[in-house]
Amino acid sequence: MAETKEMMMRRLVYRASYTGMKETDLLLGQFAKAHLPSLSLEELHQFEALLDAGDPSIFAWVRGDEAVPEEFNNKVFDLIKDFKVKR
């Protein structure tokens, strides 16, 4: 059975909310709840790829401690950075 966009969003919200690091759990979980419904299927895949990169890397990129690799420097990551600033 193929995964629907709705199923994918639910899975990603759960995954983003339980990443392993409290800081990224809060940021990514709240971001996912607020933004995933408006993302395209391609952007959902970009978000999932970002989650695969791991908490320490994501946290360092969001804080600006490390440069964001080209493969993750996209609209989804820009939305996450903007979401962090607005919180």
C-alpha cells in the first residue's frame, strides 16, 4: 500500500517531535505541526532528508555554528530558520 501525503505528514510530525534531543524535538516538532500541511510532496521529502541528517547537525546548522550543506540549504531549511526566529 502506497503512503498517502496525509500519512507521510503524520509520520514526519511524530518523527520530528521525537528526534532524541529536546531542543530539536521542540523546534522541529512545532515546525512540522505548523508547516507540513502547506509543503509540497518534494518539500516533505526534503524535510525527511533533513531529519535523516541527525540532531547534532541540525541543531548546529540552525544555530549557525556550522555551515548548512548544499543538499539541505533549501526552502524547507529557510522556513525552519524563520520559524526559529519568530518563536
